[in-house]
Amino acid sequence: MISVLGAEKLSLAEIEAFLQASESVRFAGCGRTEIYGWVERLLCRHEYGLQARRAKGLLRAYIARMTGLSRAQTTRLVGGYVATGRVQSKPSQRPRFTRRYTEADIALLAAVDQAHERLSGPATRHILQREFEVYGKPEFQRLARISNGHLYNLRRTDRYRQRVRTYEKTRPAAVQIGERRKPEPNGQPGFLRIDTVHQGDSPQGKGLYHINAVDEVTQWQVVLATPRPSTSSTPASSTPTSTTTGPRRKPKSTSTPRAANGASTSNGARRWKRCWRSNIRRHSSAQDSPSPR
């Protein structure tokens, strides 16, 4: 940042020479208060109201060059000086609603939230009402009638956040959805580890699904093939007293030696999950997803 000192003390001839020599240079003011004060000193020194038309044009161009203001802004500042003899900003004329809750009320609300670990809106309102109506504390008079929505508006203000900073930990999910865990048979047979491989399609038709089921404890194994996923095509549908039925082909074993208590599927067997789930439910068991190997 470069500060130009005494720029308002130049004569009209020096101002004209400066404008001609600095056509490719652009300046910008550093603040509204400094800009308005400098423009006022410049116009007052050169007695703008007594100058000729050409001199007034030089002063306007000089103001625009030194401050970076537009032509309309420069005209507005010069017109204000001619009318009032001062260059000053106008106060805002926009209508404003009167504030019902002061800074002291926000600080008081922050103190209450800190003492009670930021309760919900209705609970906090009840505390504020009791502080005024039951305990007779006059500083709670306005907060005792605050609405629930406006209470949260005050909590979002910068004044409140500077006084109170609360952090909420991430709440863990109550239901474990899609958890990948290794099956735990606890030494009991009947927990199957199932892998599937799709043979692939050919121009003659759809390929087969090859299924390999292994008991986690006894290492009993069955290998079978089926053209499509179905409930009757899963190893878990077999029981010790029944034989396998359905569109399976070339089974190595026709039944499971024990009732299926659970089944763990690999990533490639996700398509069969609904089929196995229905069969596992019939045997009052759960299906797990193994951890990556």
C-alpha cells in the first residue's frame, strides 16, 4: 500500500499535469472515512464553489483518479459538499425493528445453557420462566416470555457462540447394518461358509452357478450347480432327514448332516443372500458376513 501525503495541496496546474502523466495509473482509497475527509479538504482548499467550469472538471477528474470512485459517486460527493459544505456519509434510512432482547439477555441465556449443559428449547424456556416467576429475578423478565423459535435464534448469534461452545459426539447406530464380521460357531456344527462362482453366459444360454458350502467346524463340504438363484437351490434348505430338490445338477452330496444354524457369504455370493436368508430364518438362525481375507 502506497500513501500519498499532501495530494490535496496541489495547484490546478499541477493537478492537470498529474492527470496527463498518470493516465495508465489507477489509485484506490483505503477507507470511506479517509476518502471523504480527503475530498472535503481538497474542495475546501481550492474553493470549489468559486472555480470556473474547467477547473471544476479538473477537480472532479482528480478526485476520481485518486480515490478510484466512479463518476456518479464523485458527482454525489461534490454535490453534497456544495449543498452542506461537508462530505460525509448519510445514515441508513432503512426501517429497523426495535430489539427486544439485549446483549445482556444473550449473555444471560449463555450462562444458563452452560450451567444446564444446553438443554432443549422447551426445557430451557421452563427454567427461564421459573427464574423470574418463582425466584423473582428481574434480569429474567424478558427471557421468561421468549418463544421456542426465538430462543434458537439467539443461540445462533455470534455473541452467544463466543460465550458458549458445545460439541456433540457422533451417536453410534443402534442397529448394526451391513457389519462385516467373522462367523463364531463356538464349536457347534451347522455354520456354513458358502462361496459361489458364475460360469458365465454363452450364445447358447445362461451359464450355471457353482456353489461350494463348507461347515466351519466339521469341514463337511457339498458342491452343486444351479441355473438360477432359488430357495430350493441353497445348501441351507437341506435338513438331516430330507434330500435336496430343485434345479440342481450333479450334487456331490444330497443333504447336510446337521441342521443349518447359520451361513456366511463371500462378496461373490451377495446375489444369493435373500435365498439363504429365507432358509436360515426357517431354522431360527442368522446370516453373517465374513471379514475380508
